[in-house]
Amino acid sequence: MNKKFAQVIIDNKSSSTDKPYTYLIDSDLVELVEEGMRVLVPFGLGNRVVKGIVIKIEENYFGSHKLKKIIDVIDDKPLISKDLIDLSIWMSEKYLSPYIDAFKAVLPPGDFKEVKTNILLEEVHDDIYNTLDTLEKSVVTIIHNNKGKIELGELKEQMNNRLTNKIIRQLESKGILTTSMEIQTSIEPKYEKYVYLKNRFNSREELNQKIGKRSYKQLEIAEFLFDKGEIPLKELMMEVNSSISTIKSMEKKGLIQIVNREIFRSPIKEDISPYKKHELTLEQRNCFDTIMDHINRNQSSKFLIHGVTGSGKTEIYLQLVEEMINKGKESIVLVPEISLTPQTVQRFVGRFGDRVAVLHSKLSYGERFDQWRKIREGKVKIAVGARSAVFAPFSNLGLIVIDEEHESTYKSSMNPKYDTLQVAEKRCDQFGSTLVIASATPSVESYYRSIKGEYKLLNLKKRIMNRELPFVKIIDMREELNSGNKSIFSKELYEAIEENLKDNKQTILFLNRRGHSTFVSCRQCGYVVKCNKCSISMTYHLKENRLKCHYCGLAISPPNICPVCKSKYIKYFGIGTEKVEEFTKRLFPNAVVKRMDLDTTSKKGSYESILNNMKEEKIDILIGTQMVAKGLDFKNVTLVGIIAADTSLNLPDFRSPERTFQLITQVAGRAGRGDFEGKVIVQTYNPEHYSIQLAQEYNYLAFYNKEVLIRKEFNYPPFTNIISIIIYGEDVKRVIIKSKEFYKILINNLKQINLIDFVDNIIGPFPAPLERIKNNYRYQIIIKCKNEYLDKLKTAIEWVFIYNRYKVDVTGIKFNIDINPNSIL
DNA sequence: AGCACGCCGACT
DNA sequence: GTCGGCGTGCTC
């Protein structure tokens, strides 16, 4: 008997069922099931039928479970290829992520269980039809009677024959059928379960009578619902600390109703004009040739392009991609989310037209699925997108480009908490393809690796057309203050803006903080308005006249009198982009001033409209956050002002000098991109800090050399790995007790496996720098560990925190484990 | 997530 | 005793 064994991942987001389950593939299915296909399997004591995905097929089974059989196979082709399956398994191990989350990253967007296969009938001539066997004929007839198109599941139902998938494949190879995937997202929006009391009770007394004293838990829930009305099921379970079974039995009794409510989402669209090919400069050509030379000699290689801002890196990517197309290979181009919207995408779509798939966060599930399907079915050759585009399901991948590789958005903060650079390396290894990463300010880690020879370093030192990098002037704001200037503009910046306006040139003002005032405080007693769910001061937003929490979104009206001491001396401190806008408009009443940050670009198309106005020179002064720092290319911008270079410098994170250096360099790069010289004015209270000084000189190498020494001395990446474990929950006392308990268990475990002496450092548990977010108290343990012991350490962490082998009661406690996180805040 | 098993308290 | 609620543990 020909039988095989399949490892199946079942989607039910509970950590205890997140592992491969082995099922028997009976002889009648053995030829139909492939890795990457979805199957129906019996699961649990009640053998309920669930959908799962086959990740491995083996000839033998040596385990001791009595195996159940796969009921049926859903797909006629694998949803994902073998290399993406391997990649997911690799990710779940590398980043300690649940399998199901790692697989969701590579599976079609949306709910993979809802993917349908459509079968389309081509024209069939009688002479061909007559060569078919009976079963094949009946398939053709069924589809014909269904207007030439049918969904696979429905066809199988009508055929009522195990071999349907096989027949389809035969007919497909004869060119009689074609198949195509579809997902029903436009009519299947996202839902969440809500609970409410069935409206039969007028009073508590009536409730008590109906339920009876015995079911005190039910009574508690009912009373809770009586007060609250409708509430999400998850929240209810949290609030009353009850299990689902209690709630379900109440539903059975008809006391409560559980309903699905839709959660909203929205799409956007854009128009794009052609972008013609540019002649490469000598430097660009050298860089391009070196890469192509390696590719042509079939040496799979990794390159780091260190190119100053405005050196024309995008044109190099474009031409590399073109070469790939000529070789019949596909390319993935990754850009940070923020610069994704118009400019880079316009260039790719402008040059390659419908051979480009664009993936970004503003697509709806349906749109995203369409892009995914185009890639999967080989209809496009290039995928341009944010970090998740690294999973684009190409089958003959030749090149991955990562633009602005230093950007923090390349590290995911959700499961799987992957680092896009590492994933890209892995994919390139799988396909033998080329990896090109590039930045004007490479991350210390990447540059270190290029020095060690893991990446081949390519330099672009000149801007195109030999334009000069803009002159950077540092203004010591302490001196401004001493000379009596309390304004947010130094004298020098003010005069420069004034002059720029006179010359009809454009100005960009950068401040990495949105809102109007960053905190509101009482001058009498020092009280600061804080979010009542997060340990963070609230930012005042002028336009809406509200105080907002930038972590949880809570908005309240600003107080007129101090809630503590009742004084009316409430003052607004700190500057945000909104206040900069207000001041700028007041000081330059004749200038057209626009602000670009999260608050002004949340509406559909508003980002594009601001950029277009900027391009058409309808805006004199553009004020913005991070958004203006990346990739924007306006020829008429000659002045860039950095309002406060210190905001990113004083954060308690080892990467803050690096961030500051990168930010200043990137923002400065926005000036002088046209025929006119650019100027940058940096305002700071720390003018002597090395990251500001060296950014002024555009001296990346000196910055790197200094920074890498510090990293070595204090043992930070790239010399070690940092693992952050955050233990959080709503009950502070429990969080503290549990984090101490887990810390002890972890230490004991590490002692047992003789690892404790090899782990560089374990600190904690201490309150996380952001001690409270969205009502959760957060305690943190930070572990440093060299590469060679990392795997052992991860196993220990998995054992203690994820599998919870020590059976610690973890009700109300959650963990967030991040390996080499972006920041340790 | 869903299902069964077994403990335990309240009522006959 | 016995009925029913509620927590616990397992799912190839």
C-alpha cells in the first residue's frame, strides 16, 4: 500500500496548538497532496473538520501517536512554494514566532482559508473532446453548463469523486482548462465577535430570578453586560475573568447573543506617467558594472552601496532590474513604507508599467491579494513594496534591492518579528540570487559586515551632475537663548527663510514631533497631564483643541484649571510641528505654509496632493516630521531647517546617536537637488555632540569609526545580540511578581544547561522605559548573548516563556519577546 | 478554538 | 446520592 505522512499546520491562534500535526495520507490521496496545499483534517476529540496547510510530506512516521487520515485536499496546486515553506519554518525558529504567524507572512494576504480556485474552460473542439475519458468529459460538461467557470469546491461536490483534482490537472496539461485563485475579501470584511444581553430584562431583579444564585459566574457576567451593553467578546472575557465555556452556555440558554461585527478598512489609487532611462554617471556605471559582473559570472553576492543623498541610487536599481528582466528573472525592490507612496514607485511603474506589482500598507486585502496573485502567477516581474514584499512569491528570483537599508521599519515589531535584511539574505541564498542594500547612512551593523567582507562595499561619493552637498550650519540654541531670542527660530534660520522667500525658493522645516505642544503642565504645582492608560505625557493638538496620547490614541479636552491644585496657571510646553506651523505663518504671513505629518496626511490622497503642490512650487515652506526626511526630490528646495536636532538624541537607547546622525544627513539631503546650491541650518542644544558634528561634515566614516568603538566597549550589536522580553498585563502587582518569578526560572534553567556563564549579561526585571501602554504595565528583561550561544539561549527562552514548561499561572500576563529589537524602549 | 472529563457544591 | 456549573487539559 502506498501511504505517506503529512505534517499539517492548523490555524487556531492558540499557542498550545501551534505545531505541526502528523496525518496519514491514504493511498487514494497520495498522488494529490503536495507540500503547500491546504487539506481538510479531523481535529480534536470531536473530530471537527478544520483546514490546515501541509508543510512537509514524509515516507515514514516514527512517532507514537495514532494517526488520523487527511479527509480531502482542497487545492489543485500548492498555495505556496517549498522555498517559502522553508523560509517560514526558518523564521519561526529564528525569531521565536508561532508557526501560524510565520506562515501567514508568506501565505496569500487575507485569510488563507478563504482562498478559492476558479476553473475556466477554454474552447474545446469536438475531435479533442472525443479523445477524453468519461470522467474528463463529465468535468468539461459540468463547467460548460456553468457558463465556462466554476469554483473548485463546487465542482468537486458535483463530481463527487476523489480523483477530481487529478482530472483537472490532466485537463489543464491538455490546455482545456485554466485555473486562477480568488479571495472573497471585498464581500468578506473583517469581523470581531461582540456580546450583548438579549433584551428581555428590565431590571437586575429579573436577571437574578432568571439565572438563579447557583450560577454566580453567569450572574456576574449578566450584571456586567446589563451595565455595559454591547462589548467585544475578548474584552468581556478579560473584564470578568471568565472562560469561554461559561459564556457559551449562557448563549445556549438564550440569555445573551454573540454577533459578528465588521471592522472597517479603506483603499487608495494613483496615476503614473512614464519615467525615461537616464545615462549613468561614471561612478554609477562602475557600481552597476561591478554588480552585473558578479551576476554574469554566476557568483551570488551581497552588496552594500554607500551613496550620498542625491547620488542616483534609484537609477542603478532600475537598470539592474532591467537586466534581470532580460535574463528572465524577477526582482524585489524594498523601500521604507514612508517613501513608498509616490516618488520611488512612480519611477518603477513609470519605467516598467504593468510588469510591476506594488505592495503597500494602504492597499485593501482584495487589492493586496490581486498583487500577490499577479506575482504568483508570473504576470509581473518586479515587486516594489515595504518590508513584507520580501515575501513576494516569485519562482525565479534574481535580485533583491533594499533601499535606505538603515531604516528601522525593516524590522518587524509584530510576529514574526523578522529583520528584512536577514530574510532577504535567506531568500537570496535559496535562489542563488543577488542582494543589493543601499543607504547614504548605512546602519552600523551593515557597515561592520561590509568591513568584515560579508558584503561587498560600493561607494557613490558624488551627487549626480556633480552637485555639491548642501552647506550645513549648526546653531547653538543655548546662545540664542542667552542673547534673548526665545523664539523657536534662531536669528540665522529666520533670516535664511526670509531670504529664500525673496528668491522664490522653497524651504523645508523638519521637526520629529507632531502636535502643537508636547506636554501640558501646571506652573503652580508642576502637574503634567498624562494619559490615564499609558505612562506618557499627552500632546496638545491645536486644530482640534484636544490633548492626545500618541501611544493609544486617547483624546481629551485640555483642562482649564489644574486638576490637582486647582490653579489656573496651565501652561503649554514643548514644540511640535503644529506649533512650528503656527509660528511660521505668523512670522511670514505672505508665504504659503503647509504641514505634512500623520495628522495632515491621514485622509486619502492628501499626501500626494501636498507633494504635487510642492513639486509645482505652490508651497513656499513645508513643515514636516520623518515624512519629509525620506527620498523626496524637489529641485527648488534650497533651504532645510532642522528645528531641534536633539529630540532623537536624548532617548535612552543605544541607537539614538546613530538615529540622529542618519536623520540629519537624510533631511539635509533634501536641499540643493536642483541647479541651485543648498543650505541646511541645524538648531540644537548639544552642538558639540559627535553625531551632530560629524553629520555637519557629512563624515559617515568618522561617525562609523567612533560609534563602532562605543558599541564594542559597551557590548552592543553588532558585537552581541540583544533579546528583549517584556512581561505585561493590567495588574501591576501580578506583573511584578510574575516577572520576578520568570526571571528566577530562566536563571535556574540557564544554570542547569551550563549556559549562564556564556550569556554576556542579563538585566532585569525592571520597569520598561515606557512603563505603561494602553493600560498594560510593562516589565522588561534584557539579555545580551554572542552568536554562538544564541540558539541555546533561544531554546531556553522558548521553554520557559512560550511553552511554560514550569506551569506558572499566567492568567492576565502576556509576553513580548523580540530578538535584536529596533530599540530597547 | 472547541470538546470532554472530572471535581465540587447545592439540592432532593 | 445526583445534577449541573466551571476549570483544566488535550488536540496528530
